[in-house]
Amino acid sequence: MATFKLIPQTFSIRKILEYWYNMVCNLNEEVRDNDFFDPIALNIAQEQVVALIQAAYTDKELKEMNEDRPRRYRLDFTDSVQEMLTCLWNVPSSHDKCLLLLKAARNIVLAGLARRRKEKEDLEARIDELQRVLKLSDLEREILTLAYLKEETCLSYPRRVDTAEVPMYFAMALNRSYSEVLATLEPTGRLRKFNVLDEDWDFSRAYGGFMNGAEKEAIERRFYRKADGKDVLPWSFYGALAERHGTMLKRMLEANKGKGPLNILFYGAPGTGKSSFARTLAAEMGFVPFEICQGDSNGRNMSAESRMIGIQLCNEQVDTTDSLMIVDEADELLRDSDGGVLALFGKGGGKSTEKGVVNSILDDMRVPAIWISNTPSYRIDESVRRRFDYSICFEKLSTMQREAIWRNVVGKLELGELIGEPDIPSLAAKYITSAGGISLVLENVKKLNPEKKDVAKTIATLMKQHCQLMGTDAHGKFALAKDYSLQGLNIKGKVTPEQIAVSVENYLAGDNEDDSLDRPRMNLLLWGPPGSGKTEFVKYLGERTGHRVIVKMGSDILDKYVGQSEQNIRSAFREAEAEKAILFFDEIDGLLRDRAGANHSWEVTQVNELMQQMENFDGVMVAATNFFKSLDPAVMRRFTFKLQFDFLDDAGKLHFFEHMFRSKLSGEESEELKKIPLLCPGDFRTVRQSLYYLGAAVSNADRLAALREESALKPKEYAGGTSIGF
């Protein structure tokens, strides 16, 4: 006797025969697909079927049946069982006898099954488990079983059917009313809600591994699991973050126990501690953290559909009074229609329509949940955003936060003998990376186990490559030139550079909380031609005050998405304030352009955002521009000091020549230098570097000739001694 090749279990065959025979009894149409009879044909011998036919029909009936039929549709005992049964069924007057024959054939197969093992089989046990976990009704269980067996075995329809006809055949196979089955298949029903059936009412692959026995763990653990509690950092580790948000988060979680939805969003830069803060918050509150799985037991990433199942299962099954759900890496679930759940479940007969899917899940939450995403807020649909009861934007890690992470990882990996406490502040300040980057590098240091004298070099090598891969730089690249000097610069204004430096020092040393009418602020504008010393002066301020300088170029701020440039401006100020750093906007021309000439609304909102941040910034902000006249007048009023860096005068030229080249000029050479117009400190450095790499002996004449070439390359607008924008 042939048997099913894919699922040769007694339970499977018995269920297939049950569903198939019900369908046959309710079938009032021709069979156009011979495979429809496979449930009988694959489990019975051909000679048994021939004997049943000869017992049910007289020779005369068989002869009349073949009359007036094309040869290929005539009954032939040498044909396959499928072909013989199709031939008999498709004679309308033969239906009653054919049904009796099929019933007899079914009984033969069932009698054979009765002699096989009778204990509860694995597949039936897994279906029982799904019914328990998903809280399915008996009808939903039967539909689940039917859909799975149809997907995995030879159970098929009598012909090719449209998706809309599937519920009708389900009703026939289950011997239930069409309306009852159709209601159970609604998108709001549990089979569709938990993605047991997809939009075409086929069995979902999300449960395939569990049903075929490839995944042994309990069904719940495939979708969510209790966090192991390892490596939970102390609450005090989060310092300012815990102080700023901790009280409100704790109050909300305590007040919401068992009282409906409480959705919290942690979003922002990757590697900034969002996940670990969520676990620490759960530990601090005494909550049991449940995490929605991101991958299956085979290491494959979970689909968005599967993760949505996990969220809904966890929401229904865990205690609402002392549990906290953590939905990490929720980017794909929250993103707008350009990608993510809105497109995933979207149009064309899907689970729901666009953002309604995630919105309904957020609205139906029983368990408080923290959603964690690296997606910028503007990429999350507004209707989704407004459903979050509280949100925290995680900026890039500050130097102090990185210091804490270095200490924590060094301690955890027992690297204290190689990396001492005095080393940590400089490492944290130099390398801008995430907690994961720090852990990765230090884990490799532990494996390499270098000698103490080689540790710094090993870390530098590993960190350099990691930072390059991640698109970040070490702070050392913005170091002040070793031969920097204020002397010789042609800086115009009533306040000298030295006075500016002292003012910045005084500002940084004060608490800036006095009771004067004007809130203290320290915003500096440096303007003048390229190479005139603006950037080096900012480096000098950082070196002199001992504060890090955070540099933001126009490319760091301006973004093609509406609203993101404003977000980048806010982030820059928040980062500098957290670091207690000097914020330097280099080449700020495009950002501060006069609003009177704006062609787009976002050009106005960018300037407005920058002015608001300048007004409220508790730190030192410096902006440099080559184009003074194009700046917005309202912005100009918000600068505490404005310094004009002009082309060098004769004394400045002489100073920088002798300072940069370490060479004295003769009287004639000095006169030649004075005749070269439009020189800046940057020109002297450029010439020094270009001549250095030639490797030959260099004379003052060579240097003067190179300076003339640099001067000749200046734009025509500079002719006559007037700087661009002055």
C-alpha cells in the first residue's frame, strides 16, 4: 500500500481523509484535477479499487458510461487510480454509486491505519499546543489543521480556485456552514491576528518550523522570552539620563499597573545604551522583562510578521502587573510607508491597511512596553508617534558616558592590569564609538593578550579600523597645530583675540545662573576669507580651555528630508551641552542665509531653529563663515562677539614667513613679500607642505614664488583688497 510521502503519520492521513471525504460529499461539480483523489489513490492498491468498481457497477453500466466519451475520458482498468475515480465521478448519474465506492475505499484505508500505532502523534500534539497558546476555538483548530495539511501534503481542491473561493471549500471539508467559516477567517479573528493564515488563507510559514518539528522549543519561546538578567548595569550608571527621566518613568510604570496601554519609545543613535537602559529600568522597578525575539533558534532573523505575533502573544499571556515588554530593534515595525510595517501589511488584501496595523497593536497593549528604535522620529508616522505615552531621544554617547562604559567593560573582562584608571579618560575622549564598539575592541584585546607596553598600540590599531568602518573619527584629528600663534593674525574689532579667550574661560568657569536681566550666553562669529585663521583659532580656544571641540559642517546638518535638518541642529546643541564642549559650526553660510531671500519654507525654519538653540544654549558656540553679508540679521544679533579675520598686513606676512619657514628675509626679500597681496596664514602652511615633499634644498626665492602662485589663485572678488562678503 502506498502512503503519504511528506507526512506519513496516522493522525495526518486520518484527518486528510476526513476533510477530503466531507468535501466529496458536499461536491456538486466536476473534478478537473486528478490529484483531488490522491488521499485515496496514494493509500490503496490499484487492484483493490478495480475490485470495488466491479462490485459497484454492472458491466452494462460501465459500457454505457464509456459510450459517446472521448477515448481519454473512458474508464480503463489499466489507468491510475486517480484517473479511474475522476472518470467515475464526472458522470452525473454515477454520483451516488461513486460516493459509496469512495466510502468503501476510505474504510479500507482507515482499517489499515487502525493496525498502526494509536498513541497521540507529534503533529497532533503540536496542533494541541498551538490551540492552547493562541487560545483557538475548536473550529479555528480544525481550520488550522486543514490549512496545514493542504499546504504540506497532497490534499487539494477539485480544480484551480480563486482566493475568494477558498472559504467555501474550507466549509465543505469541515462540514460547517459557509458563513460560520467566513466569520472565523476575518482579519480580526485569531487565525489572521496571529498570522496562522496569510492573506490568501494559506498556512503561514511563520509556524512552519514548529509544525514540522524542526524547532523543538515551546511555541511562546519562539516569539518572546524572559530576559536572562545578565549584565544589567546599576541605575547609577546612567547618571544624568536616569536623573532627567527616571522619576517620570517610574511614576508612569507604577501608576499604570494593569490599567491599559503604556507605550514608551526609546529612539536615537545606535549604540547609545537604549536596550541596556530598558533592562536596567525593569530591574530598578522589580519588573520581569520579556523581550520580543529577533531571531529563531537557527539564527535566522525573524520577519516583521513573526515579531508582531510575538508582541501580541506576550501581550495576552504575561502578567500585566509586574511585567515589562521590551521590543528591541523595532525600526522595521515603526517606519513609515517607505518601508516597514505600513508597507509590509499594506494594500492588496493584506492584514490591514497601512499604519492601522501597528496603531491597533499599540492601542490594545495590556502590558507596558518599551519600543526601541534607531529610526529618526520623522520617519515614524505621526499617528504612530502620538500613541507613545513617553519618549526619550538618545543622543550620541558623551565622553563621560563613554568613560563609564570603558570602566564597566574593563572590569567585566578583568583587564585592569593592562588598562589602568588613568588611561580611561583619554581613551573615552579620543575614540567616538558606541558601547558595542568599546566591548568589541576590548574583547579582542583580551584575546590578543598583548604585553602592557603594547596595549595602547593594540587598542589604537583596533579602534582606528573600527571607527573608520563606522564612519567616526578620533578627536585627535582636530588638534591644534604645534606652531600655532595668535601673533601676526589680522583680526579686526574692538575686542582682541586674547580678550575673547579670557571671556570664554570666564564663561566656562561660571555657573551661568546669575539673576541679571540677560541670560549669559557665549556665541562667537568668526568671518573672513578662507585660510585666514578662523578654524585654528577655535582649536586654540579648545586647547586653552581644556574643552573638547565638536565640529559640525553643513553636510552634517543639512538633510534632504523635511524637518531633519532642524532635528540635526537640536542634536548638535544637545551633544555639545552633554559633553560640556565647544560647538563649532564650520562654513555655516548655507545654514544662516538671510530669510528675506528664502525660496522654501524649510530655509526659514532652519534659521529659526538655530536662533532658538543659540538663545538657550548653556555652552560656547562658534560659527565661521566666508560670507558675512549673506547672514540673517536676526542671527547676527545673537552673537556675543564678532571677529573679522582679514588678509595679513605687512607685519603679519613677515611674522608668518619667519615663523613657518624658520628663515630670515633680507631687506629686498621683505619688500618682495610685501608686494604679494591677499595672503593668509593658510597659504604659508600650504607652501611649506608643498616644498617639503619636493625633498630638495629650498631657498627664500622658491618660497616667495610659491606664495605668489597661491595669491594668483585667489578669486577675482578679492582684487582690490576687499574680502568676499565684507
